[in-house]
Amino acid sequence: MGIFSRLADIVNSNINAILDRAEDPEKIIRLIIQEMEDTLVEVRSSAVRTIAERKEIERRIEALTREQEEWQRRAELAVTKNREDLAKGALLAKARVTEALAGLQAQHRQIEDGLAKQNEDIAKLQAKLHDAKLRERSMVARQKTAAARLKVRTRLYDERITDAFARFEYVERALDEMEGKVEAHDLGRKKTLADELAGLEAENGVEEELKALKERLGNRVEPQAAR
């Protein structure tokens, strides 16, 4: 059983409302698209038949119009020849043709109106179909994104990854402990001869730099008074 029972149902449908009520929106949207495409084929086929019928009626109208003009010409000829009886006969034949022509012209107008309505329905149906296909692509994209996110989340909370991070933390704690041992080993150690000589050299360098600074300033720096 189709979702829509006739073309008007599709044209006036609210796809959002249909999908909101559906237990399986993806399945429903595929069914909607399929039914719309099938309906579009049927409507176009019907339009083709109607157009062919219109062309046939137009040919008949043209033929009756020529016949009407011909009876008019014959009636005029009969009058010029003083054959009133023939003129009346020609006018009666013309009247019958005129009546048939009027009927065909009315039928032609009905067909034109029907084709105009079909054209509107086809345009609306195509718009609905375009909207449905956009929604289907959106659903597919959302489904792929959700699947990818779920895969990432599953891996993120995988016990193997948790164990790996736990091992990293263990290694970091071990490195911290080793570095602490190195720092603790240096605590309380006496300076070596090389350390003391390096300190003297640094102190001597500072004294030399201070002396040079005083000379540049012209010995204007007075020593502070002893407290």
C-alpha cells in the first residue's frame, strides 16, 4: 500500500510530519521518493496522451473551419446565380458545421485547462521530489557522521587504550622517581676543588668589572658610611 493515494496527496503533503510519525524515517523517505517518481512518470504519460488528443482536435477544428468557409462561399455563389434554394442548403450545411466546430472548440478549451493544471501539478510534484531527495541525502550524511562518531567513541573508551594510558602514567612516575633520586644524590654534597676555583674566578670577574665601572664614572661613587 502506498503512502499517497493520489497526486493531490503528494502535492499537499507535509513530508516533515510524515517523517516525524515514522518509526523508520530513512525507509519512509525512500518509499516517498519511489512513489513520487512513479507518480511523475504516470502524470507525464497522461500529459502525453492529452497533448496528442489536443493535436487531433486542432486538426479537426482546422478542417471544419475550412469546410465552414467553403459552405459560406457556396451560399454566396448561389445567391449571385439567383439560386436561393441552393443558398439555403449551403447555409444549413454551414450551420451544422458551425455547431460541430463550436463543440470541438469547447473540448479544446477543456483540454487546454486540463494541461495547464497538469503542468502546475508536475511542477509541484518535482519540487516535492527535489525536497525529498535533499532530505534523503541529509539523512545519509547524518547516519555516516553518527556511525563515525560512534566508532571513535567506542575506540576512545576501549579498555586497551585505557591500559595504554595507564602504562604511560606508570612510565612517567618511574621517570619522576629517577630524576628525584638524582636531585637527592646531589643534596648535601661538598663542593669540589674545581667548583671552588670556578666560584673564585666568577667573583674575581665581578670585582674587575666593578673597578672598571668606577673608573669610567670618575670615582664619583662615594663609599657608604659604616653603620
